[in-house]
Amino acid sequence: MNTIFILTALIIIFALIFDFINGFHDTANAIATAVSTKALKPRHAIILAAVMNLLGALTFTGVAHTITKDIVDPFTLNNGSYVILAALLSAITWNLITWYFGIPSSSSHAIIGSIAGAAIVAGGFDTIKWSGFTKIVQALILSPILAFTLGFIVYNIFKVIFKNNNLGKTNKRFRRIQILTAAIQSYTHGTNDAQKSMGIITMALMANGYASSSDVPFWVQLSCAIAMALGTSIGGWKIIKTVGGKIMKIRPVNGVAADMTGAAIIFGATFLHMPVSTTHVISSSILGVGSAHRIKGVKWGTAKSMLITWFITLPISASLAGLIYYLIALFL
């Protein structure tokens, strides 16, 4: 059987595995606040997240185009199949490690860092399209800052609007609204996160001569959407506990403010065709809301651990991908 065909098939399989893991790894992003406030039962929240993730993934492909063509050139990439395979194995490994320890790390940082690391080992630093790569990294850095700021502002607006309302009645109303905001946030999560694997598969098809442009085939879009939805249906309980309870004690009004903020930032990035970390965005929006509510109520120790993980993911995943690429090139 043709070696290129086998490598392409392996990349597709591992890309779908990455999407599946991304689904249960990032389930917490969309539903943690709704589960922690008991707006939704865990089972219902996961079903809602899976369905909305699927719909979101089927709606847009702009982020996939960015992943496909803005980090490296698939047509000139040295040992392209090895690079992409190494990147996927690296990102999957890091996702599983952070999931095991319940750390809400970024799948986006992991896959982007992994592509860059494997490509540099394969062809040197000139392999990277630095203008596009820098633009992506800027989006990854700026999005949580914007989420924190907007979360702080939104919650302060809520405090002014509802300052004379009965707290119990207000939280009861917001608990119902949270079902809607959790659904919207799950949808926006699908519009951004699922597209990363679509971009990876399309990159492999281009590198191996099975596609001539960065247009995402529908079967790729559908496969990635289903893989992420299936992963979401399993749920990532360890990360749900971290995002939903270990950052701050979340009440329905906090949850709605955080959900609205996260959804707005993620969808804005999707509209601009920029991949962002849904984990970073949503965790930062919770931190922003928590700071506006009561700064001492935020568990800054958890926030510090998350921040360290955010910073180390890019270099670690890049290094791991470079090592995996070296081993693949050595033995294949």
C-alpha cells in the first residue's frame, strides 16, 4: 500500500482522536459554571454541550483556513506528513497529561506549539511563516486579557442594574438564563475549537497532494464535528471541578456574566478567523467576574497554577513535538 496514503490515513485518525480528546478535555469550558450553580444537571449539561458543539463545528471554517496556511506552507513543508503526525502525537500527549491532573490547559496552545516545534526540527526556523504565527500567538495572548477585562466590566454593570433586587429571586432568574448562556457558549466553543483539527487534516491533504487549496472538504468538517461532540458527551469531570469551583464560588449571576463574556470573545475570534484557547478565555472571564464580585473570593493559588500551565504549554509542546518528529524520522 502507498506510504503517503498510510501516513495521510494515520494523520486523519490521530486528528480525530485529538478532536475527541479536545471534546472531553474542554467540556468544562462551556458547562462548568452551569453545573456548579445547579442550573443544569451534569448529564443534561453534557448533552447540551455536545449538541451545541456539533452545531458550532458545522457552521464555520475560517479558523481551519488559518491553521492550514498561516503557520507553515503545506506545499513546501519538509517531511510534511511526519511533521503533522508528530504535532498531533505531542498535542494529544500534553492534553492527556493535563486532563489527568485536572489542569485546564490549552489544546490550542498545544497543537500550535507542536506544529511549530516539529516544523522547526524538520526544516529550521525559516520553515515557520512568522507573520502568521505571530498573529496567532498574539490572539492567544490577548484573548484572555480581553476576557478578564470584559468579565470585570460586565459583572460591574450587573451589580449596578440589579443592586436593589432581592438576591434570592435574582439568582433564581439567572439560573434559568444560564441554560441559554451555557448553550451559546458551547456553540461558540464548537465554532473555534473543532476547526483546529479540520485545519490539520486539510494541511495533510495539501502536503500529500490530495487537495490543492485550503478549502475544508465537508467530510472533514463533519468528521471533526462528530469527533468533538462524542468527546464532549463523555465529559471532563476533573477540569469541570477546577473551572467550576476551584477558581471562585460561582452563583448564577456570576455564571451568566462569565458565560456571556466567554462566548463574546470566542465568537469574535472565530469571526476574525483566529484560533484562541477556549480554556483561557473562559477561565479568564471567571477570574474577571470574580475580581469584580469580591477580589478576596478568588482562589488566586488555582489561578496561579493555571497561569503557569498556560505559559509552559507552548514551549513544552513544541519541544515534545520536535523530539517525536526526530524519532519518527529516525525509525521510518
